[in-house]
Amino acid sequence: LQKEMYRLDRLNLIGEMAAGIAHEIRNPMTTVHGFLQLSRHNSDNLSEEIIDLMLEELNRANSIITEFLNLAKNKVSVKVKQNLNTVIEALSPLIQAEALRSSKHIILDLGNCPDLFIDQKEIRQLILNIVLNGLDAMSSGGKLMIKTYQNGQTVVLEIKDQGRGMGPEVLEKLGTPFFTTKEKGTGLGLAICYSIAERHHAEIDIATGNEGTTFSIQFKQDQR
Ligand code: ADP
């Protein structure tokens, strides 16, 4: 029975994801289709502005497909022994600039950590997704803290925002592909984080309430 339920669960999930993709790809296609049809007899309609809009829509559809492929189960990480702090420091200018654009601040508190076997590109993506969500959640400004430390055999990466936090109705759907509360969200960010964490045998814990959210990602030392 349990096996059967598992299979149904997966079928449901595949169905939901297919519906999500169809929706996300069909929207931009409908827009571009509409513009092209309007311009069929009168290409004066194709102003630079409209062409830019169409390009933007096509780029969006393309990036949804790329993000979705990142979720593929059989994706293989390319792990190299390196320090988590180095990945964070390399990403720092980008996220600092992003935070400053909306008058928010990012504070790094990087402790002494042993090297880990990690895929730099994937971990960069994981941090970026969580940090950007944190910044999004802080609509009235504030600080976002990125902290690393060693705890026994575990290296912990903490990303703590001062945003609006999440209620149980959001929390329980977190990581489900295409679940989003944002008008322009894809709902793929955290699903990708979970799949990256899984490939790194890392665990993600979330603490959230009225005073913000803390994502805590635990990497086991020596884990390949
Ligand atoms: P997206 O950012 O495209 O919506 P995600 O999978 O990254 O997709 O996030 C899903 C949803 O989880 C978001 O729409 C938001 O409602 C919620 N969420 C994620 N991170 C946070 C956070 N730090 N604070 C509050 N809500 C969050």
C-alpha cells in the first residue's frame, strides 16, 4: 500500500509540475503570438518597444525551462574540495549590489570552517536563491545575515532575513515546484535548493515567524 501511495504521490507531483510548466510557458507564448498576429498585415505595430517585450517574454520562457532542467533527478554535481566561505566571498559583490538597490544590507559573519566537497556553481545558486528570497521578503528594508560555522562534524550555513516570515500555509508548500506567492515568481527557487542540497547530502532547516526567516543548511564534513 505504501508503495502504491508513493507512486500516486509521484504521479500527482508530475501532473502538477506539467501543469505548472505548461502555464508558465504558455503565457509568454500567448503574448508573443498575439503581437505577431497583430503585425501580420501591418508591421508598423512592431515598434522597438513591442519587440523588446516579445524578447523579454521569450527569455522568460527559456529561463523557466533552464531552471526546470536544473531540477532533473539525474543531474550530477561536479564536486571539488573547497571552502564554503570562498564561494560566499565570490558571490558577495553581486548580492551586496542587489541589496543596496533596495536600501538593504547584507552582513557576512564567516567562521572557520573545514573544506567541503561541493559543486561551486550549485552552491552559489543555492545561496543566491535563498538570499534573493530573503531580500524580497524585507519590503521595508533591514539586514540579511549570512553566517557560517563549524558544529562538530557539520558545517552550518545560516541565512537569516528580517522579512515578513511565513505562515504554515506557505511553509507546508515550500519546495513544491511552481509554488509561489509572488506575481512574477516562478516557484522554482526553493525546489532547486532542495535538489542541490540532496545532491550534497545536506539538510535544510527553516525557522520562521513574525520577525523573519532563518534558513540553516547543514553540510556533513567528509561527505562526497
Ligand atoms: P519564488 O521566489 O519564485 O516565489 P521560491 O521557490 O524561491 O519561488 O519561493 C516560494 C515562496 O516561498 C515564495 O513565493 C515566498 O512566498 C516564500 N518564501 C521563500 N523564501 C521566503 C522568505 N525568506 N521569507 C518569506 N517568504 C519566503
